[in-house]
Amino acid sequence: MSLPPSEIPLGAIRFNSDSRKLEYWMGSAWMQIHTFSPNLDGGTRALFAGGYIAPGPCVDTVDFITVESQGNAIDFNNLTATKVGGYGCSDKTRAVYAGGRLSTTPGGSVTNDITFCTISIQNDFVNQSDLTASKAFGTGFSSATRAVFAGLAVPSFDNTIDFTNIQSLGDAVDFGDTAQKNSYAFSTQSPTRGFVIGGLRVNAPDTASYSTIELFTTATTGNGVDFGDITSTRYEGGGGGNATRGIVAGGYGPNYTDRIDFFTLSSSGNATNFGDLSSSNNGTGKYSASSPTRFVIGGGYGASPHYGVTLEYVNIATQGDSADFGDLTQGRRSLGDPHISNGHGGLG
């Protein structure tokens, strides 16, 4: 079959009469649509992308797990470059990784790239479009249609928010602002709402952080409004949850913490204690992801060992301490809160 004219929109679908398969246009080539993948087995797939490894370089590694079943993470694919501190979002079929720092040294280059991959296929991420500016070390939340990228630490602290539509992935546009300039915040989402939680204060020592929960309506644009507070001030842990309950775990401020909090997404109010992680040693720089029933958190940086490999999980509907899930492919920290899965709370 001949290639399409240049005006064919990204994501267009055709039936290939030669192969008798459905295909979609990814911008440079037609890709076959996989309506069944033996690797998914009906479960929720979570991706953990990029990060720092000991003694310091960042990597382009992307691991994956099936959230419903314990076990070690498996190498999935690669980012477009070695990155840390990018913004992770997803819908049921597509993973998005935006921004991030390309260098481990202070003042290293920061990117504005918005990249994506198909969650069911082990193809590398590809570059698609751009953020409104180069930025890193914020947090992302998403619905079934939108990816939202909030806050940043480099090149300077800011309270700006960008968004793009996940399936079309055009250049990001302004969404609104968070109430305060912060970075390394947590986030979670329901099908209609996004939440930015905690974070490091601007121009403050690393013991000074927020406890605030800010609420956003994902389908519209606008600034955040006050929702409540988590149980302690902290930043750079892991956030997630399902369509009704948000989870916040780990973090730093003023010390490493093993605390897990939860709150109900549909009504404003403060978070309450859920339980504890198995160890506070690797309390910051966590990777996290969720299914409708489980929240998984792991990796990170702490007292000893400095770069963690362990993954832990809790059942979202109940309260209690975390249990062992397995290990990442390598010990590393994320420097942000990138959570990517095809079953998180923003998808219903």
C-alpha cells in the first residue's frame, strides 16, 4: 500500500487490505494495532522511566511491571535520551514522558521534548512535540484524554502548568498555575480531577516543604484551589491511587519518612494515615504507579543503600503497611513523581 499524503493526522486508522490488519499513523509510518497482547494478560502495566543510578549518571532505562502480580521489573524499552526528572502521564494505550534533565551535573541541559510510546508494545519512546519551555523536576497527572505537567525546579522554580491531549500530542499550551512555586511535588488523579501535593519550597533548604493538596479540574484550564493537607510537610515521594482514593507515600521533610497517607478524591479534606512503608531508608526520588486495586512504589534515595531497588505495594481499598513486590532492574531515583500505567485513577 502507498504511503499517505502528508496531511493525514497523527493517530489516523486504516485497514491494510494486504495484511488484513488495522494500522495507525504515528507521524512517520503506519504501525499495526495489536488488539491482543500476551504480555498484558488482562492486567495493569506500569512503566518506570529514566532516573539517576549510583554513582550518579542518568539512564534511558524503562522498566515495566504487571501491577496485579508481584515479581521483579523487566526491561521494557528506552527513552529518547538519558533523562531524569521528567513528567510522566498516560491513558489506556499511550505513555507520555515530557521534559527532564539530560545531565547529572548542576546546570546541565534541560529538555522541552514531549515523547511517547505505546504501552502494549516494547518499542522505544519517540519524540513528538514540545512543552511551552524546557523544564524538569515537577509532577504530572492525567485523565483518559489529557496530560498535565505541573511545576518545575530547573531552570528555576515556577508555578506554571502545561497540558496536551494524549492521543494527538500537539505542542503543550498553558493550563494555569499552582498556588505556590514548588518542585518535586506528588500528584494523583481521578477521572475528572488532578491533585498536586506537597513539594519543596522555592529558595528554601531541603527541610522546608509544603503539606498542601491543590485541586484542578482536568477537562478545563485554571489555577489550583485548596483541597486540604497531607499529614506532614514533604516532597519527592510517590503518589497515586484509584478513581476514588489518593495515596501519598514516602518523601523528605525534614527527615526521610516511611509514612503513607490517603484521602478521598471526591470531597475536600485533609489526608489521614494509611500505614507505613517497610523502610524509610530510600524515602525520596520514588517511582510509583497504580491499578484500580493496588499502589506500587519503589526505588529512591536514602540513608542506606543510597539508591534503592526494592518495590513495595499496598491494597488501595484497605489500610495497612506495605508488602514486598519485587525489584527494579537497577537501583535508581527519579527526582520527580512520574507515574505511568494503563490503569491509574484518572482512567476510571
